[in-house]
Amino acid sequence: MVSGQHYKLLEWLEHVTFPMEAKFSDIEFARTSYQSVVRRVIDCGTTTCCYYGTLHLEATKLLADIVHANGQRALEEKCNMDRKSPNYYIEPSAEVSIRDTKALISHVRSLHSPSETQDILPLVQPILTPRFAISCTPELLTSLGELASSDPSLHIQTHISENLSEIEVVRNLFPDSPHYAGVYDHFGLLRSNTILAHGVWLEDAEMELIAKRKAGISHCPTSNLNLSSGTAPVGAYLDKGIKVGLGTDVSGGFSPSILNAIQNTSITSKVVAMQNGDLGKSETTFVNRRFSLATLVYLATMGGAEVCDIDKRVGSFAPGKSFDALLIDTGPNAGTTGLWFPEDVQRGDQVALQGLLEFFLFCGDDRNISRVYVQGRLIGGKSYKA
């Protein structure tokens, strides 16, 4: 879904996103869409994905089934939204929203085989998903907070401070809250396994609160640029100790590939540096600095694992972690016209390998992703045969 790119966030939701999401009430439409989406996301190299399902219980159960059958690691849940949504696409009450959320949590957890050892992280896990503060009544947020409090293992995902108009609406809906992050904190939804998408316009006090609660930011630069939301000061977040990973935010972002997110993270960091006169000169801080290759790779791997609060199990090749990995083909038969490198880059030493990595990150695409492994199992990639 790439239409409506001339809109900003709230208009885009009204004219593009909500009408499309409403179609998922048709289970066969959902089946066709989700089968295609999950396969495409896997083949683009995403080993772990946070899925925002629509508000439809049965369609989102189906999404969980499809993700599980394809062997992808995922956090998945239906959206909670009982206000400020069109009458054709809204939950009738907070009670119904919570009832369906609990039903989906039970369904997702039933997918984990009892025969699997306790040391193996379930591939598909539930995640509470208040769409954003605007779409949830205080009653719904209270119930979600109570549900989260009753089960500390439940992850939480939502949006925060993506767009200036959005922030103003939140301020009017929650006048007693000091800021956007304070809304989630008030209802007990800001903690170490909370994933906050965007965070483009966070105030200093919000950064301090998010760092204190050990929540994480999913930086979605493609979407932020595409919907004219802004350029998130990720370096400032890193300096304050906030966990940051990368997200695609499809379809606010127009690509399901984290490679695209890496490229636009690099561009965004350069824009932020230029806007601030390239003041980030310190080698020990990230604020107002152009990100290095190492920083970009970290954000796309360990950073994402930390934000999802699964970094003890995935995110690197440290001994004892699950083997979630990509096999990359940078050879001439991969079919990527953008990958070209002189012979001296092919020597095989550390400098040469770093050069190949940089070529792949900035010139490669899914055609270079030969194999995708999750928990040691081959699940996708160009050479994968189902």
C-alpha cells in the first residue's frame, strides 16, 4: 500500500490506512494479504517482526498462524482503538477490545508447543497494541495497563510523538498529562518491554522518562520522511541511554526492507548533523553526528533486539543465543546491478569484508539475501524452496 504519499499522518490515516484496514474483516482478503506480506518480509531478511494487526480478532489470529507456519520470530497482536476512528472501523467499547485482546493472547500462546524446552523462546509472542493514545479512551488504556501489570512478560507496542498535529491532539485529549510519554506512563504502559514507534518530537523530559523506564524507540526514518513527520534526533536518544532499533513502519514507510531503513537512518543522521552545523564532533557521543557503519549495523541488529527486549536470546552471534542469521550473496550472479566492487575489495581480510558489508547495506537488496535462518531453521531467502 503506497498510495496517499502526499498526506501527513492524520490525513493519511483517514484517507488511506483506515479504509484499507477495514477490508481485513473479510477473512479471505486477510489470508491472501497476510500470506504475501509475511513471505515478502521474511525474504527481505527480517528474522523478527513486530506486526500491528487490524482490530479484527479472526484476521489477526490468522496472521499469527501464518507467521508461525512460516517460522518467523514475531510479536503480534490486534490493534486497540475505541475512539477517534471512523464509524466503519472502530471497536464498540473498551470491554470488547479487551475481550478480543485476551482471546488473541490465548491463541498466540497456544501456538508454542509444550514439548519445546523452556530455554527456547516462543517464535510468536503476543504484544499489547494500543494503536496510539488518540485512538484509546482512558477506560481502554486503564484496562490495558491492568492487563500488562498482571503479566510482566507481555510486550507492549504503540506510537509516540510522530507528528506535531498528533501531539497537539494528544495534549487536548489528556490535558492532565505533562507530555505524550506521560500518558503511557500514567496507565502503566511504559516499561522495559515497551516498543515506542517513531519518537520524532520527544521533549527532554520524555527522553528522561523513557530512559528511566527502560523502554525503547523503534526509529522509522522512511516513514518519518515519507509522511513529512520530521527527522528524529536518534543520536540524542542514544546519548541518554535509550534503547533504539530500526523499523520499516510499512505502509507509512514504502519498503518492508530493513536495508531501506538502514539507508534512510544514515541519511537522517546526516540531515540532523547538517541542521546543527555538524556540531557532533565528540568521538564518545552520538548527538548531531553522522552515524558510522558500525552504529547502523548495531541499530539494525542488537538495537532492535534490545528494543524488543529479546536481546538475551537474539541480536548477535554470542554463544548461547539462537541462530537468527542471513547468508548474503555479493557475487556477480546475485542479480543486483548496484553491487560492484574492485578486486582489492575481494581480498577477504577484515577491511575487505567491511567494504563488502557497506556495499551490501547501501547498494544491495533482497536479491542478495540468499538464506534467512530463524532459530537455526532455514525459512526464506532467494535460494529457499518451500
